[in-house]
Amino acid sequence: MSALLTANRSDYSQTMLPTTADGFADEAAWINRAQRSDTRAFESLYRLHVDKVYGLCLRMTGNVSEAEDCTQDAFIQAWNKLAKFRGDSAFATWLHRIAVNTVLGRMRSSKREQDRIQAVAETSAAPLATGDVGELRDLSEAVDKLPAGARHVFVLHAVYGYSHEEAGSMLGIAAGTSKAQLHRARRLLAQQLKQQGFEE
């Protein structure tokens, strides 16, 4: 287990997962086996989800080293809490909640956020044309400069697609507060991008 969680991130997705007849990873079977302390089954779950968990941690922290630490801590917590997973939500959502709590916990106990490097995961739904790369970098930097509360809501709602109720639950805030933070994030992003010469 410890070797798995300290693996180089470039190795995260190299293992082929057993699949069902329709070609999809048999996640439910791996969850069931992992809940019976099968570390190989948990390794398959880890490899299936680690990239998205890492991406979430990176967008929330804006720091590669912090994101890697949070990812590792989140999966350690997931292993320790796996018996409590009952399938009330998707396994990915359950993992994301653990990751969010891990990030928030580390941020509360550390002053290093002030020294964050500007780094945002490159996730884009559409392929980028060559001319779009600079604009994506500008947007990523603008997101990274948002105040923590606004940034977290923006990442969970606008990037990962969670509802305000879900984002609020993960962050420990009301849905209305999540909506207000998203409005604040969009307003600040628009101001930043306008200052950089982008027109609305």
C-alpha cells in the first residue's frame, strides 16, 4: 500500500484494469473486494481515479507539491474509511469529498498558501488550437489568483460540474454561499482578464 501511494505520478495510470463484457472497468467489484482488505483491488481503484483526484487537488491548491501530498493523504484516508462507503453517491464523488476535506484541512493548518506557485491542471473539454494556449494560461493564472473561497467554488462548480448543494456540502458552506462565491469568482475573473486586455 505504501509503495502504491508513493509511486511517481507518471506511473499512476499504467496498469490495465479488469473490465466487464462491455469494456468498462468493473468498479463495483473492486470496491467490494477492497472493502474486504484486498489491496490489489484498491490499487485498481486508485489507478482509475488518481488523475482526477490529483487534478482537483492541484486546482484547489495551485501548488504541485501540495497537490501531490493532498492526493496521497486523500487515498490513505479513503483506504481507512472504505468500509463506510455505502454507495449513496458515486465512488468518484465520495473520493472528491475526501480530497476537498484534505485540501481544506492542510490549508487551515499551514501558512504555505501564501507561497503557492502558480500551477493549474491542464484540463479542457475541447482540443485547443495553437492560438488558444496563451489564453488558457491567462485564464488558469487568473483562477489561481482568486481568493480561496471563490476559487474552491469555481473549481468544484464550473470545472468539475458539481451543483451548489454538492459544492456547499463538500466545502462546509450553504448552497447560497456557494452561489455568492461563484458570482464573486466570475466578477473577479472578468476584472483580471479585462486588465490583461481581454474584452468581454
